Amino acid sequence: MSHPSDGIEVTATVAGGDRAIVTVVVVGEFDSTQVDRFRAVATPDRVDVEVVTVDISGCTVLDSASLGALIDLRHHLDRAGGRLVVVADKPFQRVILAQTGLGEYLGLGD
């Protein structure tokens, strides 16, 4: 499933058997104007999700709304018995997650 727009492209891929493994790739400006699009794609309808990996490496902008959307996704997965992993390879992304104290909570990968 893909939802492109001027500011962001969000793509989700679902794999797995009994418990789904979902990969979400976010590219572009992940800000308050794009949070609803992210949520529509990233929040699994299924309750049998094992892990959702969100790759924000292609993001050029992160703001408090996008961080809030990641926190909301983590809460959703906690209730469903799933796990969140965030992939961020750009230094500014890792700094934002570290300075806000969210890196570990959001499952920031190495």
C-alpha cells in the first residue's frame, strides 16, 4: 500500500504467517501535515501483528507531530502484543530521537 503526496511517501509491506511483519518506509517531510497519511498506512488493522518496522531514513523533516504519531503507533502495538522498530540512519534523525529520549522507547535500531 502506498500513499504518495507532495510532502511524504509512505509505503507498507505486510509479510508473515500467523503474526504479520509490517515494514513501513517513510520518505520526505514527515511533519504535522502528513501525520494522518502515515497513520492510515502504518497502523495495522490486524491485531495479530508481531512487529512493525518504520524506516524514517528517507525523511527530510521530523517534527513533534511525527514523533507523536510514532508514539501512538507504539501504544497501539503494545495493546496488540506487537513490537515497534524504528530505522533512522541520518545523524539529525538519531539526534532528535536521542535528545527527546525516544530512541530506546521507539525501538531505534542500530
